[in-house]
Amino acid sequence: MALEARAGIIRIPSEIDVPFTKRVRRLVDLPVFRRLAKVSQLGLVSLVYPGATHSRFEHALGVYHIMLRFLRQLCRDPRFESIVTPHDAEIVILAGLLHDVGHWPFCHAIEDLRLSDVPRHEELASRFLCHGGELANLIQDDWGVDSEEVLELIIGTTRMQKSRDVKKGDRARENSKKVGDTGNMRLLASLISGPVDADKMDYLQRDSLHAGVPYGRHFDPGRLIGSLILNHSGDGLALQEKGKTAAELMVFARYVMFNEVYWHHTVRSATAMLARAFYELRMHLDLSELFHQTEESMIQLLNDAAGSSCWSLLLDGIFGRSRFIYKRLAQFSSFEQPEVYHQLAGKPYPWLVRCARSLCHTLAGACHSEINEHEILIDAPPVQREVEFNVEIFFEKERCYRPLVEVSPVIRALAQQQFDDYVKRVRVFCHPRVVSILEKSGVDLTASLEAAAYQANRQEIQQ
């Protein structure tokens, strides 16, 4: 197997030898894949953790390596071996390698806005993997795989829906029998995106390593992979009892990484600045061109669109020669003033912009000072929530499966409260000048924010 090969390997942090066969090399050398080397994995996190500049290219290779380890372990499960064919294995290996091919710079920050004119990164992946393209042709020639089979695992679209939406004739119907008719489509997809998947297992360790924090590496991936089996229904992954502690540690690692890294308040301030600038400038941008860019060229296009407008100040604070990040004025969670939190969390981004504008107006009147609309930003958790850690543990002596949440006090404690509500707080950020004004005025910010939310709701009804 490729994992045992000592020739044709590429080394990635931390001291991982990734099999680099000729057909893998041909694939990653394509421009569409090489572009990922110029797209950072964590975007603006490097403003807080300077070492976190690793690329999605590196992460993709890491996921590919873990996927090979998954398959090696699962092939020891007779049920897995009986339903997953070598062709299926090729598809899931490709899906692991290409799962981020549609990502653009600062993708999550922009996607979380949920704007109708902004495509999901899966849509961009479908363009790269469409029939007749360079990537699709190489996959067909080197791997004997239809690119739509790979795309399906990446985006989670059922073949039945695809058959209705895209008429490919007998060839598409024949391809649809390769995966899915055997009942294993959900199983294969869970290797890419599920409670225990190759993506999470790599990014937790890799992001933690490059950020210079220990949190994402405080679990045992070898133990976790070595305990993988099929779940009771055979359509997803489960863990043997020996992997229970490793699973608990992985869940906690993810919780701490979100709390300390991904949703660190300064990271979120920079994210709010970028999100607002993009929202205001997007009408002046060719989005189809923008999302094909590397990080450097995308920043340049944003700066060009901003010109000398106030939005250029936000971009310059993030990407300019001197870092200038807005200050945290207030924050709210489900346990910190829950009334305000639930008024704002999960609201559409245009509503949050209206609320921020109303807040500027309200505070300016209360303080008898000028506060510009770009000087106050509201950052709230998006509608979508993190995937719950719902995996079964198999107890050999009893010959039974039990949900991890039922046998783990650690997981039960996390599951009893919404993960997002505790980690992803609602925050108000503002220009340091505004902080000084508000401190002198003694304005009740919470009351002002509630009044701004009321005004935003009225405007929404009127529209």
C-alpha cells in the first residue's frame, strides 16, 4: 500500500510522509490545485497567531494522508470490505484530496454572510470538476473515476437529485450505480464530513501546530483511527470501546480551538472588518473573478474597489503596513445577557448591518458626537451551527452499540448546552476613537443596542 512506500513521498508538518505517487503528483500540479498553496488555511487568524500562515494545499495533503489511514483500518472490518469496492476507495481518496478545491481566500468569513449573490465554495468546486475540464479529464484518465462521483462526496448531493438536474444519458446512470446503490453513499461521505472525519482530524492538529497552541493536539489520532469500525446500521463510522477516551479528547480539543483560536475576539474583530468591507464593496467587484484569485490578488482587488472610501480604512487596518484592529466594545452569549444574544444571534447579515447603522445613529445622538457608520460593527454567529459529535461506541463484551453522549459525562456536559451559544458570542466592535467617546458619555450600550435591534426589525417589516 502507498502508506508503506518509502519512495515518492512528500514531507509536511509535523514530520508526516505523504505518499506522492505519479498520478497524485499530476493532480496536485494542476493550476486549480496549486492555487491552494496561495490560500491560507486560517485567513485572518495569523493577525493574532503569527505562525498560522499554513495553506489549504498543506491541509489537503494532510487530509489525503489521513484518508489512506482510515481506509487501511476500515478494510479490517469485514462489513466495510464487503460493501466498499476498490472503485469506491479511489473516489473517497480523491474526495479527501480535493475537498477544499473550491475554497477561495477568506472563504468562511465571506460565506458566513449568506448573501444571495455569493456562491458557496461547493459551487466553485463543481465548476472545477465539471465534465470536459482539465481536472475532470485527469481524474478520468488516471483514476478511472467520473468527476461527478468525487463532487458528490464533497458537496453531499444525492445522485437521484443529480439525475433530475443534469441529463447525462446512460453514462450518468451507469456511473450512479458505482456508488450509492449498494447503500454506502452515506458511509463514504461520513469519512469526509462527519463526527469523526479526516478533515477535522487534520485541521485540529495542523491549525494547533501552526498557531503555536497545544489545544488541538491533545487527543490521540492513532488510537482514534485504530478503533474505527462501521456503526450499527452500516452507513457511518463508529468506534470500538478502546477509542472512547480519544473521542472525548477530540471533542474537547475542537471546543477549545474554537474558543481560543477560531473565535478569539481579535480574530473576530478582523473578520467583522473584512465582512463589512466586502458587503459594501461587492457590487463593485466581479465576484466570478474574485473567487478564483490567490490571497494576494484578492486583497488587491478589494483595495482597488475601496479606493479612497471609508471602507478602505477597514481593509488597511487588516492588510496594511500597520495593524489596526477594532476594539471589543461588548459581548453577549447565552449566559451573558441572553436576551440581547438571542435578539442578534443567527440574524441575516443585512439585518446586522441595519442594526449597526441604527446603533451608530443612536449612540451619536446620546453622546452628542459624530460616529460614522464604518466605526461600529456587529459580529454575530451565523445561522448554521457546528456539526454535533454524534458517534456510536461498540462494546465488545456486550455486543452492543451505544451513543457516545450516553456513556461519556464529558460529552454529555457539552451536549447539554449548545456548543455555538457558548463559544460563538455576539460581539460589538468599534474604532478606538468611539470607545473613548462612549466611556466619557456613560451611555447604556445594552439599552442602545436593544433600541437599534428594534429599529432594524421595523425597517425589515417596512421592506
